[in-house]
Amino acid sequence: EEIAREIELEIRVTVLGHTQRGGSPIAFDRLLATRFGKAAADLIAGGECGKMVALRGNEIVSVPIIDAVANPKYVDPNGEMVATARSLGVSFGDGL
């Protein structure tokens, strides 16, 4: 509420998840989440730190987190996805 008053914009809170992807989870989503959870638990049980789970093809693999963050994939701020979001009233904070 304080931020909304300060910047004079309406602020809405959304918990991202399937909302972000545009729909309710399907069987594939539920199975993938289960497989990811098991693989992550196996990493912890095996004492493997600094790794994350990922999907390559149909296989769940572990990847060093540093490898994942060393090559970020950027969204083109002038691209279609951002233009569509802006047309729907999404603010990226750049107009503040």
C-alpha cells in the first residue's frame, strides 16, 4: 500500500506458477514436478551441493548452478513478448 501511494500506480500481487504459463497443470506438469522433486531430494541425500535439476529431452539431469547462471538468456525489451505484456497493462518499472 505504501509503495502504491508513493508511485501512484495500482499494485496487484500474483503468485506465479501455472498462471504465468497460462493454464492449469496437466498430467505432464504434475509428473515433471514429481520427477524434479525426487531428483532434487536425491542430490541433497547424496551431499551434492551447488547443483540444480533440469530436463534434457526426456531425461532429468543435474547441472551445476554456475553453468545455468553463467549464460543468461535475456528477453528483448523491444520484442513481441514485452510489447504484448505492455499492451495488457503490465509495468516493468521502467516508467518510474
